[in-house]
Amino acid sequence: MASELNPVPGTIVITASEASSGAGAVFLVDPVAGSATKMSSGGTLTSPVGIAVERDGNILVADADAFGGPGGVIRLDRKTGKQTTVSSAGLFSNPFDIVVEATGSILVADPHASGVGGVIRVDPHTGQQTMASSGQGPASAASLRDVGIALEADGSILVVEQTLAGGTQGGGRVTRVDPASGARTVVCSGGLFASASGVAVEADGIILVADTNAFGGGGGVIRVDPKTGAQTKLASVGSFVSPLGIAVETDGRILIADTDAFAGKGAVIRVDAATGAQTKLSSGGTFQGPRRVALVRAPSS
């Protein structure tokens, strides 16, 4: 990084807690050295989970408990880390993950919106909320909740959903959401999933799912064919304890935010896209319990 703030393209951003105080925080992680720098903490950040980067480089955070409980979207200035409220309350119940569309509109996955989970679209300027997609997907007798969100190259929305059965959250599926109509189509469900939690898309369109409990516990990364829904294991166990967030670097390597790895401190773990080999990039120090991970891209107009 050229400086503590105003991060350069390739810099990793994570939501976590500040190790010294336990306050919700956002950190910048150097992609080479793994050193972590606090960007912003406390203030309106209460339980920051989802994180995304806008086209101008500012950081967006989905905070599940901010603003007295219903949560909201918070913007961090890329140069100063100053927090401003984008949108709060309204349709939000537990905003959990976040992504930015090509138009600049913000999409938030909320597992409890309308009681059955939903994708909420937020105007980045006014904070106005509209329900982009709500309720259960097709042919499902179980209530499924949106806990992860990503975008495909054509703008289609991917959500990872978890089944709630008898009050226990687990299993899951990947669902494709039409960005215009909100119609949902199941890509795949069950199979290798035990507690699907995060989703990302590789350059060739292959879907990646982070699962906190797959493969007998410890979790892993599962590849999903976007056309057939076929699942294959990429990486499992090893350094993983609770892999929650996932992102893909420009060179194809995969980043995992694991909330409990390395004696409960949590870590950012890099996964080789070809072999599944895991390497610890950053752990401990100024942050603990990283939840989600994103990358700073080159600013665009």
C-alpha cells in the first residue's frame, strides 16, 4: 500500500473486530506482506459483516446490528475512513452481505428481510430501499435465508441461502436471481454443502462457495458449475475452522476470511485456485474474527 489509507488496487479489505477493544472495524490488508491497518472502527460500526468497494474506491459495509438493531449500510471514505450512513432501518432486518452493481446500485443480502430473507437494492445517493427479490425460491418447502451475495458477468445475482430447520441454520444452496424481475432459479442445493456462507465468481464464471462446516467440520471451498450446478471440492480443512467470506484476486487466487482460524484469532487465508493449497496471509495482530473480504479495484468513472 502506498499509504495507510486511500488504498491502491489489489489491497484487501476485511470486516472484523478490533483486537484491543472488540469494536466493529474495517481493516486494510497488504496483499504481499499481510500487514493489517485499521481503516475505521467504532462509531456506527457495530457488527460489520458484508464489505464491498464502490467504483470510486470508497468502502461499503453491511452492518447487521447498527442503528439500534435493524442494521444498515455504512460508507467509509477511502482517504480518511470517515463513516457516513447510506441507508438504515426500512426493509433491513439483518443486513449480512453486500455487492455493488455495474450501475452503482447497492445490493444487500438480508437473511431475515420480510421474514423469509431477501435481496434489497439501495440507491447509493439517496439510500432509498427497494426489494429486488424476496421469499423462498421455487419448489422449496423450507424457508431459506440469503447470507451471501455475488454478481455474475452478465449482472445476474447469485445468493447463497441456508435452510432453517427446527431453528438450526445449515445446509444451503446457490440461487440465481434475475436483477430486473427478482425471479429466482436454483443453481444447486445440498450435496457438499453443510453450512454455505459466502459466494464469489471466478473469471471463467465458475462459482465459488465458502462453507463453514463442510467436509466433516472445519469447512472448505466448493466449486459450482454455473450451468449444471455440479459441485467439486477445491479446498478443505487444513487451516480452515470457520471460512465465512470469499473473494477472488485479479490473478485468480482465492481469499478466505476465516473467523476462527489460528487459535480463534481468525485469519485471511489465500487458496491456490489450481491446487487448493492454503497459505496464511494475515492473522492476529490488530484484528480478530474477520468475517468478509473484498478487494480494491482500479477506480472507474
